[in-house]
Amino acid sequence: MLIRKPVDLVFNAFIDPEITTNFWFTHSSGKIYLHKEVEWIWEIYQVATPVLVTELIFNEKISIDWRKPATKVDFLFKKISDDATYVTINHYGFTENGAELVEKIKDSTGGFTTVLDGLKAFLEYGINLHLIGDKFLH
């Protein structure tokens, strides 16, 4: 997803929960740092997961071990210009097979697409679309 904002601002949106809570989870136990475990909480769904930051390259990459389910996620940031960043999210390490794996991939793709849509709306236009809260009936 192309985000029409500088790479440092886009990168920081995933580091600082004061920003991230405007487009993704509702609460975090803190900012993310290399080798730090934090808990991300979606209060509206009564769901939480610990995540461990395994790699952090300023303005380029954030890698986490997602604990529930036990998978890995890479957030990649590519500076396109001084005012544009391309964000890619890779989610991998699934243990399912066949149709169950296809469902997990569809769910992950849909979820992270929603995160990127919310990120774009918030950073470019200052709008919290409440996409995560409105995605499922609760």
C-alpha cells in the first residue's frame, strides 16, 4: 500500500501505540523495541496477543513473532520519495495444510489489508475509520 507520507512518519506509526491505536489495535503495553515483548489488545473483541520484536531496522523493517497463533510478521517500508512510502506486510509460518491453510491465508490477507487501509486514511487524512471495530459484529 502506498502511503503518501514520509517513511519516518509511517514507520513510527507501527512503533508508537499512541498512533497505532488509531488504525489497528485498541491498546498496547508499550512502544516496540528490538527484543522487547509487548501485548497488543483488541478490547472490543476481548482478544490479546503477545508479540516479540525480532528485527528492527529503522525506517525499513519491523519483524515480530506473533505468539497467538505462533507465526511471523514482517512490516517492510520502502521510501518512494520524500513524501511517499510503500508498506508491505508478510505473514508466514502457518502450520495448517490444505483448505485450513487457505482459510488462514485469506483471513491474514484480509486483516492486514484492513490495517493498511486504516493506516492510509489516518496518516493521509487524519481520519480514524474504525475499520477494525466495524469489521466484525461484536
